[in-house]
Amino acid sequence: MMFTKSMILFSFSALFGLVSSLVLADSKSALTAEQFEKLRGLIKPHPGEDKWAEIPWTSQLWDARRQAAAQGKPILLWEMDGNPLGCG
């Protein structure tokens, strides 16, 4: 299953909500700016983590075939059936 950036950001947002609620439940005080920045630093994607996003993907098979032939490179064909938000 291929995850889109919006799916990943939603997951991290949900995780942040869970973690921050646990922090608030434990300390019984509001989340400080310092605590927020620390949590944000833990869950925010860091440079270099999404190497797959640096690949110049194309959705046009013929364009990919032409470019691969010109560069002497193979083609990775990623094909999925079903709902585009998740195979099902």
C-alpha cells in the first residue's frame, strides 16, 4: 500500500493528539510551547526520510517508457486495483 503525504500527515496529527492528551492527563496542566516543540520535533518527518518522494514519478506509461529507453534504465510499474485511497 502506498501512503500519500496527506495520509501520513493525518496519521502524525492523530498520533500528536494522542500523545498530547496523555501528556495533559499526566501533568494536569496545559501543553507548554517547549513541550509542543519537543513533540513536534519527534513526529515531524525529517529531511531524507521520504526518499521515494524524490523520484520523478510519472503517471503516463508511454512517457515513462520513452524516458527509460533514452536513459537506458528500467521501468518500475506500480499498479493497484480498487479504491485509490487503499486497496480493498
